[in-house]
Amino acid sequence: MLKKIVKLIKVIATQFAIAFFFASLFFCMFYFAFKEDIDLIFGLASKITISKSEANDIPITFDSVKKRLANYPNYGKVWAKIIIPDIDIEIKVYQGDNLELIKYGAGHFSGSYFPGEGGTVVIDAHNSIYHFGKLPKLESGAKIIIEADYGTFTYEMTSSNILKAEELDVMPIQDDAEILMLYTCYPISGFGYRYKRYVVYAKLVGAVYEE
């Protein structure tokens, strides 16, 4: 009797393993076959989804004397748009960068500076082609524009790097020069968790503040 039970368990386990294998294979084939369509859906969602905190917020203003924002955006608020002409990217920037927020756009790391404040500005997004998936195609000298509620800031790409995810756990925030850091998961292709990050660095070359 015991042998029959053991044999039955082995048969069931084998069937589950085979089913899991074919399900995984089907998922991989489906993902690679329709990756662009999936990215398109997420890209459209990022354009039409509105955060609840976007409405009825106090306008964000900049204190030109202190070189700091006079008031800061609430977590989850869209406060800017990032435009990268060379790779045809234009997406919203949310305050905060948890996985829920960056489904719909880019996220600003709360522990970093804001554009115009003179320190490191850190923004990340998913690696779909409608988010930061085309960052590796960007070349030095390319312009990156952030249209914030309180002004427009133009950056020029200086370099790029590929880092391990844990190297960004302690974010290298500087306060002596305004550097923009954009990053996304790397490698770009495929699916699942990525253990590396593709990082683009850019320097501030122009700023126009709203009156």
C-alpha cells in the first residue's frame, strides 16, 4: 500500500513538473512574441492614468534665494515631465519610485534633490520601450529635458554605466554639483528580476524658472 502511495505521489509530482515546464515555455514564447504590444499597453496606460494626488494640490514653487523648492510635492504626485528627444521619450515623473508608481511613468527618488536645487537628481523607470528601455541607445551630448511645475531644466548626457543593483542601495547623492541620474533595470530584453542597472549621468546646462 505504501509503495502504491509513493508511486502515485511520484507520478503526480512528475505531471506537475511537466505542466510547469510547458506553462513556463508558453509564457516565454508569448512574452517575446507580443513584447512590443505589451509595452504599448503600458505606454498608453502611462499617458492616460491620473494619480489621485495630481488634482487640487498646492502649486509647487521655487525659492530663488534659498535655491530650494518653497513647497514639495506629495508622495505620488506628478510634478514633472521628462523628455529625451534623441530616443523619442516623453513620460510623467511621479514623486516616489515604488513599483506601483512607476507602472505609469518615471519615479523621483525621494532622498535626492529636485531640479534646480544644485545636487544629485535621481529618476528611475521600468525598462519598457515606452519608459527607459531605450536609455542604452543614448549617446554622450544628448539632451534630457525636465519640464517641472516650477521651471524647465535642460541636462546634457556625460556618461553611462552598468552597476549591480546593490550598488544603488546606497545612493551616491552629491550636493556640490547638479547631476541628473537616470536608471533602469538591465539587461533590457527578457523578463524577470534584473540584478543590474543601466545608469545615465547628465549635467545641468540650462534652467528657466516659472515666474
